[in-house]
Amino acid sequence: MIRRDIPRWLFWLLAIGGVAVLLGAYEMLAARATRTNPLQTTIPSFEMLVKGLNKIFQPQGEPENPKSPMFWVDMRATLSRLIIGMGIGVAASVVVGVLMGAYRWIEAPLFLSFKFLSKIPQIAMLSIYFNIFETGEVLFTSLVALGIFFSMTQSIYLAVRQDVSDEAINKAYTLGASEFEILYEVIWKQILPKIIDNIRLQTGPAIIFLLAAEMAVANAGLGYQIRMQSRILNMSIVFVYLAILAFIGLIVEWGLDTLRQKLCPWCVD
Amino acid sequence: MSEYALEIKSLSHVFGSFRVLDNIDLQVLPGQIVAVVGPSGCGKSTLLKAILGTHPPTHGEILTDGMPVRGPNRNVGIVYQNYALYDFLTAEKNVSFGLKMDETSMWMRFLATRKYFAKRRDHLKKSLDFLNVVGLSEACGKYPHEMSGGMKQRVAVAQAFIMRPKIVLLDEPFGALDEAMREDLQMMLLRFYQENLIAKREGRRPEYTILMVTHELNEAIYVADRVIGLSRFHTQGEQGAAIVYDRPCPVFRPDDPRDFSKFVEQREELRRAVFDENYIKDRNQYVTFWKELGTLANSVAGI
């Protein structure tokens, strides 16, 4: 029967079993490829992945003049671009989205162009951003910020229109609130869960823009390293980097979920 | 301070070529509970929105406590049928929301000064006291999604009255509630009315002045001390809805038995004067409140 519940222990047993089957199938595939060609690196075994993991944490350069391990250099580059870009993009989206939702005279000149721009896949805009910002750190942060700006502004604007009723606003006026107080004490607080959800939803696309740009023009970062290592078929490092990206995604999701629960205990799904 | 809590002078409202309200004149004294009834689409909500200040009238003027209404403001409280509570605040904080807006500034809140926390403690205490008045002290820590419809409506009533506005508008306040909840909340309004009577006897200005839109005739007569009927069924009906009924109602105490048979006659008169489209009469035929006021005052004094 559809949606019939199963015991909790069985659910988790099947969940762990699913992961085990996936890992087992991968190891079998890797063993088969190695039997055919013992020097292959396209489907690395777990042993090779562990070696790859060790390698990315090894100091680089000459032993007498060691440099930071590859992992930290790339992580530092990617995370700083992502955090700064997302910070700017989210802040701008919140300000413009809230104002568009609150004031018709701001909404009117912006909503058509924002609706149009939010429909353009931002990855397709990369070539334009490359021309506008040229290369350098400004390029990466700008494209992350602009990549999320239009669609997030659109979502926040709609959240203000739909989640904050006219009654709630009129009532706030009757309770003595000023316009700025309504913007902050009523609108901002009401849509805060939507803002956090939007940040979570936009993190994935933001990472995609950033990796695509890093693959094209960076000289450090996860995207750059994935491209460089895949060119020399060093898949043991590429796969480790992919796993790291998955972990970053999980940590961001967990962090934002926790933040939402802490800041918005009233919000029930 | 004006003699009237609310004064409407020659108010008319036109939507395009459709005249909704025609030449409405109304004065409400402090401490009155006025019920507004009328057929669907007669302009009750338009009148309410005009008094609230969100939809200014095409012609005429509205004054609350002598001050012209230019938009939603502190003088006019509102309780909506859908409660319109702030989802992100507990009952206690919903009720104290207005006090916070009114008595603290954004700077004070951001800087979280000692003065701000002292004020907040005071606000939350007042809020708890008011939740006691509406019989909801046990729910002070609950969020709106954790409360029943009746509880939410009590919070909404407390939220409006704690600000001591000149008049509170109730927009079909009990329409979404079950019968038991309705009765509880009607009792609450009767208790407010009793407090008004005590205040009048003691020479104080009554605190609870209410204009309530309802579609329930029994509720209108039972809870209010004055009923107003808005309707287009009068000799100049093509010019828009007007006040065709304005009479006092019998006053009930909260502990009186709910005996609706006591006002069957008035209910039928109201039904005929306001809702019967075949009964076209002079618009002033049943507008006799001020003439009867002397009698009403005597009956109130008798209580």
C-alpha cells in the first residue's frame, strides 16, 4: 500500500544496505577495471582513493621550502569566493526583494526585468561575466553574487507578497509601528524562514557557477583542481574532491536547518 | 478630547461608476458597542476599511476622538476574522507587540539598553494581565499555530485593546468559530461593556468602544447596545447603501441567561428594515437612536 509505514530499524537497515551495495558495486567495478589494466586510474579502487586523500593533505613544493597542502589552498580559495559572493548576493536580494514586496513603486519598474533575468540559466551568463569582470577574485565573487541575485530576489519578493498579509501590515500600523518597524519587525521576521530556505536552495547553483568559472579561468580552487587532475586522469583526487563537495553540501544543509530551527522555532513545515 | 469616539460626516464611496455608500452620518459615543449588519455587498467592509483608514472615502470625513483619519493609526484598533496574528510571536509577545512599537524605539531595541529590557518586562507583565482578562493566561507561551481559533481570537482582541485605542473595529470576529467559542467571546464583550458602565458611573471615560460588523442578527442584538443596518433597500437606494436602521438594543449582563426570545421583535424589525428587498421605505424611518438615547440612558442607569 502506498505510504504504508515500515519499522524504523528496517528503514535504517535498508538505508545502510543501499549505501553498502553502492560501495560494493563500485569496488567490484574498480577491481574489474584494474584486472584488465593494472595501471588504470579512471576508476580508482578504495586503496587508491585513500592514497589520493593522503596526497591532497601532503605539503606541496620542495621539501626545503614546503607550501600549504593542495586541499587547503583549494578549499580556502573556493570557500572564500563562495562565502563572500553568497553574502553579497543574499544581502542584496533580501534588501531589493523586501522593498519590491513592500512598495509598489519599487516593484513596478523592477518586476518584469527581474522575472526575465531570473529565467536565464546563470551558467550561460558566464561568458558575459568573464567579459565584464575579466579575471581575478572579483570575477568569482561577482558571478556567485549575480548568479543567485535575480532568482533569490524574485523568491523573496514573492514571499513578502504572499506570506505577509495586508491585515498583518494594517494591524501593525494600528499598533503604532512605523514603516521601517513594519519592514523589520513584521515583514523580515515573517519571511525569515523563507530567506533561510532560499539560501539553502541557492547554495547548490552558486557552487555550480563557481566551479564552472574556476574550471575555466582560476589557478586555485576545487573547480580548478578537479579540471587539472581529470586532465591527467588522476581520478583518485577528483573523486575525493567530489566527496568533499558532497560533504560541504551536507554541512551547509545541516547548518541552515539548525539555524532555521533556532531563529524560527515558530515555523512548522 | 472629543465628545465622540467616532464621527462620520457625509461619507460616500464610489467604485468607478458604482456608488457603494451614500451620505453616511454616524456618531459613536465612548463606551458604546455598535453592531453593523446588512446584506452581502451592502458596503459594510467598505465602511470598516474607511474608518480604519486603508480605503479613504470618496467624499466626507471620518474623525476619531476629533482627529481626522488619514490612514491606519493608533486611534483605531482592528480585530480581523482571520485573526492576523504574527506567526513568529507567542501569545504574550503578540499582545505586547503594540506596546513595544509604541514605547520603544528601533535604536533602543538594537542597542538592547537596560531601559529597553525594563520596558519589555513591563510590557510582558501588562500583556499577561490582559491575557488574564480574556481568560488566556495559560497560553501565553504558545505560538499561533499551537492555538485554537477561539484562543487566537482572544489574543487578537487583547492585542487590539491593550493599546487603549479610541475605537476597536471587529470585522466579523467570530465568523470562523464554533458555537461554544462564539458564546465565550460574546460573554467577553459583555464583560467589557459592564466595565464601561462601571467607568461611566465612576465618571471615567469608558475604555472599550467597539464597532462590530457581523452577519449574525442574534449576535448583533445580544452583544451590542446599538445596532446599525446598512442597506440599499430604501427610496433612494440607487444612490448607494445608507444607514436605514439605527436603534438601541437591550443590554445583557454576562451572567444573564442567553434568552434570544427577549429580542425576537427587534430581530424581525431589523430583518424587515434592512434585509427585505421588497420593503422600500424612507431611509430615516428606523434611524431613531438619538431620539431614544434618553430612554436608553435611563435603562442603563437602572442597571
